[in-house]
Amino acid sequence: MRRLAARHSDFVGSLQIILRRAALMLRNVSGVPLEPATEGALNSIAAEMNIGRSDLIQIVLREWLETNAYLPVREIDEESETDGSA
């Protein structure tokens, strides 16, 4: 059982390193080639949300990583005001 836990821990550690490297590479998202349909959808959504394309990609990527348990989910303070951005 300890071997399994150690392997799991090693796997999780390696995965975290890979994801951190990927996140660093994606900081300059303008260099990421996308299919035209994906590019168009991102640009439309970014314009609709009044944010930049790179900001949208960061939001989408972070939410995907949180949803798939690669990143811890951020806690929302129920008492705070969101100014309509929740």
C-alpha cells in the first residue's frame, strides 16, 4: 500500500511540474496556433465579455484545470460583493 501511495505521490508531483511548465508556455498565448473556428469563437466571447483574448484563455484554462482536479478550486467568499462579475 505504501508503494502505491508513493507512486501516486510521484505521479501527482510530476503532473504538477508538467502543468506548471505548460502554464508558463501559455502565458504568451498569442503564439498558440488555433483552428479558425476556435479563434473566431474566442475572439467573439472575449469581445462579448469585454476582456482580452489572452485573459479569456487564462480563465478557460484555469477553470478547466480546476474542474478536472488538476488545480485546487478557489473558494468564493459568500459575504463579499462581486459587482456583477460572479
